Amino acid sequence: MHETIERYRSHVKDNQTDNSSSVEDVQYLKQETTTMAKKVELLEVAKRKLLGEGLGTCSIEELIQIEQQLERSACIVRARKMQVYNEQIQQLQAKEKMLAAENVTLTEKCVIQTDQGTQEIRADIQNIENGDNSDVETELFIGPPERRVKQRWLK
């Protein structure tokens, strides 16, 4: 029985320790929440000032700091913009080289096909000039289908 009571007391003692640590955790979280809320409020005020709102209460030094921060931000934006433009220019130049190479290839193919067509036409002209195909046969059928008369014309 004594052992059971001792186990109960040790268990209750552990729970009390856990509860006290949870109370400390809650207090810490509350402090952290208030700190973060203050930071958020300060950031919102800074944002409003950067957007040009509520500048009437600012001192000359604050206005100079805001101006410098805006200039730094503008420089960063310009640098990023130039980087993006340069990347696009490089991509377009690479595409231009690829298209120029493809154009050269297609031009060569076109010239080869034109040369082959020209050679075939010249061969046909030579054959005609040599008289190889001077005899032409034509067939003409006159009359109804059952009584066709075949005429042959030679040139």
C-alpha cells in the first residue's frame, strides 16, 4: 500500500512540474506575441513612410534615410531588370544562331533539289532534241461503244 501511495505522490509531483513549465511556456509565448506585434506595427509604419504616407511627422534625418533606402531599392530593381534583359538577349542570340544554321541547311537542300530538277529537265530536252521520243501514238475512238473505230495517228 505504501508503495502505491509513493508512486501516486511521485506522479502528482511530476504533473505539477509539467504544469509549472507549461505556465512558464505560456508566459514566454505571451511575451513573444507582444514583441512580434510591436515589430509588425513598426514594419507597417515603415511601409507607410516608404509609400509616402505620414511623412509630415518625420524629421529631416528620417526623410534622408527613407530617400537613401528608396534609392538603394531602385538600384536593386534596375540591376535585376538588366540581368533579366541580358538573359533574354543571350537566349535570343542563341536562337538566332540556331535559326541561321537551319537556314543554311535548308538553303543547301533547296539548291540541291533545284539542281536535280534542272538536270532532269535538261535530260528531257536533250531526249526531245535527239528525236528519241518523236513518235507519239494517240488513239481516238469514234462512234458508240459497241462500234468503235480505232484511228492511229503518228507524228
